[in-house]
Amino acid sequence: RKNPKEIAAKLFFLLRKFDKMNVDIILAEGIEEIGIGSAIMNRMKKAAGFDIEKV
């Protein structure tokens, strides 16, 4: 949670992996939308088709 660059690298890797595995549902914790966090959250929102459930 404290290293946004590491989060970004792992997120993109895992999204590609999940896509290859035909995963239907991904549960992910959001991060603060500041700096690279904005890019991370934007990518997560796009990957979700902007269909996001807050729990």
C-alpha cells in the first residue's frame, strides 16, 4: 500500500494474467487518487468497465 510504483507494476501484470485466465470477478482495494495513484485507479476503473461495487 505504501509503494504506488510497485502496486502499478503488479496491477498491470495481474490484469493481463487474469485476462488470459478469463477471470470474471476481481476484488481489489482502491488507493488514494494522488500522483501515480490516479493512474492506478483509472486503470482499475477501466478494467472494471466502470462497474464498481464499494463494500
